[in-house]
Amino acid sequence: MTATNLNLFIVNNDPAIVTTLRNYLEKKFGPMFNVSVFNTGYEALEQVNQSTQVVVLDNYLVGENGTDVRKSIKKKNPYARVIMYSTNEDAVHEINRYREITPVGVGQGPGQWSQIRRPIHRFFTYPIHILVKEFGVNKFVAIFLLSFITVLAIVYISMQIF
């Protein structure tokens, strides 16, 4: 297996985040990933197999518990790396602290894992850093504002769907 053939799943029900993340990964890593996108954890679980290497999983899927989805993925493929994320930077750190550390693939060490995890983490925490560094907003206020905006967006989208 080579570094140019990593199988990566993106599991998120927000098309804007999926598109932005997919474009970011393609720009940052080029053809390093075979990217598959899923709107629900259930859809992703149907496709997870031994060749699944990295799963970028939203912790707050509509109607699903991201932690339960992660556990199911790990049951199907204990070697898959599952990157759980949230718009709350503190939640990201807590999730990363407790996640299991396993190799991405045969012959690939933790250095490669860092190359994948760091850019994805930066993608989700970048707005917080901008508010803090560029506008001098307190970190906790920035997290609160972005969480509030995210909840408003979810409510707005939910109202449009239903």
C-alpha cells in the first residue's frame, strides 16, 4: 500500500462542510486520498471494510450519536483511523485525547497520521483562531459565537427541510 492510495470517508450531513473539506483535502494532499462522502453514519457503516483507513466523522450527526458510529466503525475495522470533530474546539481536544491510536496502514507510522490529523483540525478551528488573533475576541466568546451561529444554521436548515 502506498501513501497515494489512502481510503478516506467523510461523514457529515452538511453539504457545505463536506464540499469545503473535500476541496481542502484535495488541494492540500492532491491525489493522496480516495474520498467517499456519506450523509449518515449508517450509510458509512454499510461501506466500511478492511480497506477503509481514515474516517472524518462529525460528532453531531442528525439523529445519530457520533461516538456510537465510531465504535461501530472500529468493530468493523479496528485499524481504521476515526477523526471525530466538532465546531467546539474544546470538544475536539477532548475527543482527540480519548481516541484510540492505531496505525493508518501497513508500514505507515504516526508521522503520516499527524500529516492527516493536523490539517483537518485546523480546518475546523480556523474560524476561532481568526476571531481571537485578528479581532481580539476572547477564546471562549469566539467558541460561543461560532457554536451559536452553527446552531442557528442547523435550525434554519431544519426549518427549510421540514
